[in-house]
Amino acid sequence: MSGAGFCAENGRAFKKNSEFHLYAFVEKGRKNHYNHYNKSRRYGLKKYSRDRRRDTPARRFVQANKKKLTALLCAALAVVAVVLVLMNLAARQGFESSFLMTRDTVKVGLRTDIEGFGSVDENGNLVGFDRDYIDTILNELLGGQTKMYEYYPLTSQEAGGAIKYGTVDIALGLLTNGTDKTKGFTLTKPYYTDDVVVVTRADSRAQGLADIESDSIGLFATAVPSSDFADHLESQGLDFEILRYADFESATIDLDAGRVAAIAMPRAMSKQFENAGYRILAEPAYEVGYSIMLPTGQSAVEAEFNRVIDQFAEDGTTFALEQKWGI
């Protein structure tokens, strides 16, 4: 088959030879694969099958003791169920014997100087988000009972003393866990989450905490835990001396005099400053939660309040009241 061209017969012969070489190559590949498979078996290189991989000592133990293990599991689940039932029964019995259930009159203290949360209307009634919220909780827990409800105005600083000496049974009003005024008292989980914002004079050019040109910064420590604020400053790489404030008057005096360049507080409190002509920085620092204060030793009442707080958050009750009062 030499030469520049091929005759038809030579072409057919070449095609046959090509098919033969291709066939020989495929057969050689199959033999190599077969030889490799045999070597793998000979030297213990065979992969475990799915069934072989599952055949472990633990599996054999489970199979051999399946009935006993099932019985033990059922017994354990039964014990857990009994414990949960007993715990729920004890909690319910504790709630049934609590002041909410045994007293004919429930006294509620509310802060009345925070726009949207609490104020006194023209008829002398205490109104606001906090009033509606606690009324809704009490109706959920005591709706089937005949009770008298009395409402008393108080400040956040007065809440602890009012609870301690029995002036009120329940208190609301920007009460946060970790502040001096709430230490030693029973607090529910937060029912409302608010921003911590920074207030400055109207002529301040600061856009955030990092822009404040001062060695010190103010804080409404009655509403924001100072330790939390200090941690936040540290996380931002900021080093300020924290000056603690408890009332609007002293805070505005120091702002106007330049003794402090900015004061951090919950957004709910900042509205009073904004209405007085002060400026709120656009970027919130972080968040703080408001809780309901209860007498000490009322764990059953606390548990029921927490349950309803979660329920209201999930079913939209809290959101509807927030919308009503524009907070």
C-alpha cells in the first residue's frame, strides 16, 4: 500500500486495518481494567459495598438489642413527658396563687412623660402604648375574672420603690435590664425594642459617634445600661468619658453650655429633645429592650407574661399597638 495514492481495494484494506487496530485498542483497555480489578481483589483493595460499610459493631449491637433499646427510649420519653407535665402543673399552680389571681385590685404604674408610650389626656386618664399593652396582657391572662384595675403615674426612677412598697403591682416605662433602677427586681423579656440614638445641639456637624469632637459623652443611664454603652463605644474603637444623666433639664443645660457635646438615649426619649430644637444623629448606635417590672418572687407570673409577650409578637398584636400610637 505504498505510493501517493490508494486504489479502492487498498482503501478498503486500510479501513479494515483501522477497524482492527481500534478493536484491538478497546480489547486491550478492557483487559487492563480486568487485570487491575483482579489485582485489587488479590491485594485487598476492593472497595466496601454499601452493605459492608454499614456492617459495623455499633450496628450489630443495635440490631441485636433493638427491642430493648426501643423500650428504653420509650421509657425515657415517658419520663420527659411526665416531668414536663409536672413542671407545667407547678407553674400553673404558682400562677393561680399569685397576686394577679388572688387580689381583687391590680395596681399598675405607668410613665406619663414619653410621647406615644405614656401621657395624661384631657380627662386625666393615663393613655398610650404602655397602657394599651398591659391592658391587653391582663385581658389575655385574666379575661374571665372580675378585677379592678388602678393606674398610677410614676417615673422610671420611682418604679422600683413603688413595686417594693406595694404602691403598684406592675410597672412599665422604658425599664431596661441592667440599669441601677431595675437591679434586684423581676423583669420580663423585652416587649418593645427601641433604638439608642445620639442627641446633639442643632449647630453640630457630627454625623455619627466618631465625628463628636469631645473627650466626654452623655448617657441617660436610667434608660440605657452604662456597661452596654461602654461596650459599644469600645467595639467602635472610641474612647469617651461617660457622663450620666437622669432628667431632661440637666441634660439640656449641659448641652447648651457646651459641657457635653452629645447625649445617648432611647429614641423614645429623644423626641422631647427634638421638639425642643435639638438634633438627632441619623445613625442609631444600637438597640435596647423595654421590660415589665414585677415584684420579686413572682416567677410564675413572669413566665406567663413572657409567654403572652411572645404570643403578641407572633400574632401581630404588638405591631398593631405600635402602629396605633406611632412608635
